[in-house]
Amino acid sequence: MIAQEQKPMDEILGYLEGKQRIVTMGCGGCATFYQTGDKKAVKEMAEKLTKEGKDVTKIFLPLGISACEIDMSSVFLEKNRKAIEGCDAVLVQSCGEGVQVVREYLDDKMGLAKSVYPANNSMGNVGGGPTDFKETCQGCGECELGKIAGICPLTACGKGLMNGPCGGVREDGKCETDPEKDCAWVKIYERLEKLGELDELLKMREPHAWSKMKRPRTFKIEKPISLGRTMFGSIPEYVSFGLRKPFTPKHEEKAEGE
């Protein structure tokens, strides 16, 4: 998911200075998980803007419909066309991708030139949960995890080194840039050792294909998914998920036993 946090209200109000009629739009994807674009967040934003004397129209996106998935989120934009036509600015409570996709749709499909502003700061691709997350993937376009024990040095290494540790690794295996952080390459070595695959470090590897980081990157899907068919086909998995037993990590089970 793309981690995000809401911008300071002063910054948001700075964007909207001199603009009276505001449309604020949420996101049913990542922003809902981070409570920056869910229904509650949109309502709270609208209340704050109203207190500042703004006239606000709210656009809610249900769980599972992200602002950046324009084939679905556009339904809600079109439904609120009249409000958007009459507004002075659109505030999008999503990651930067959602902001730009909405802006492009307004420009190219709806023919509306409107000021579009972000309500959130995107913090990168993260994994974890339910409350603690960390950046796990830089989206480099050339995944190397199969060669380095499933640990990505681009995000785990303080310097993003791809070919081994720097000369500043501490004696305790900590990172030169952060004494509280494990050196990514020490972790890679230790994991390969556990797997009995230290020979992987002796292999010559092709240079990382940084050309795949060129911007903006574009993708084409031959056949878009059918939302209805996909959701219907996933019903058994949704039911299993809903009926799941609460998960207790092993170290907590041991603590309770003690």
C-alpha cells in the first residue's frame, strides 16, 4: 500500500486561499486504511473547511474503489459534475497518484479546467500492519529479491547499496547512518547462511537495470478485470476471512503461557 498522512491544515488552507466553493473527494483504497480519505476523514475535512467559510461538496468513495482507479472513481466524478463545474477547486484526499489521475480525468474527459490540490503526503510503498508499517518496496522495475534472500537493499539499506555493504558497517552489525538499524547486507548474509545459500554472494550479477526507473513509467493491460465477476468469485475468500480466528503471534502465546 501507499502510506500517507494528511498535510497540515495551514498548508491546505494556503492552497485554497481565495477559493470559495470546494469539492473534497476521498479514496476507498490506501487512504481509507490510513484514515486520510475514508468517509470520516472526508466529513472532518469538510467540517474544517466549512468553519473557514468555505462552501463544500463531499465525494465519498466506498471501500475498494480508489481515486486512482479512474474507471470506477469516474462514476462518482460524473455524478457530481454539476458541483465540480461550479467549484473553484478540487481537494483530493488520496495519494499523489489519485490526485493526478483525477486531474487528468477532469481535463481530458470532463473538459473542466479546475485547480486540483492534494490533502495528503504520500510516504511510499509499505507493508506490515495492522498499526505498524515500513517502506518495503521502491518499485524499481527490476526486482532483485530472488537473488538476495528476499531482502531489498534499496529500502532496507540506508544508502540503497545494491552490491554489498559499505565500509561503515558497525561492529555490532548496525548501519552507519542509523545505530538503531540493522545493516541490510548483514541481514542478507545471515539469511543466506540460514538457507545454506551463501554461494549466491559469489555469483556475478548483471548490473541493476535502472533504465526501468525512467519517468513517467507506463503500463498497458490487455484486458481489464471485470469488477463484478472478480468480486463474486472472491465471495468464498471473503467469507473465510470474516470467519477467521484471531491471530496471536507465537511469542505472545509463549508469554501468556509463562
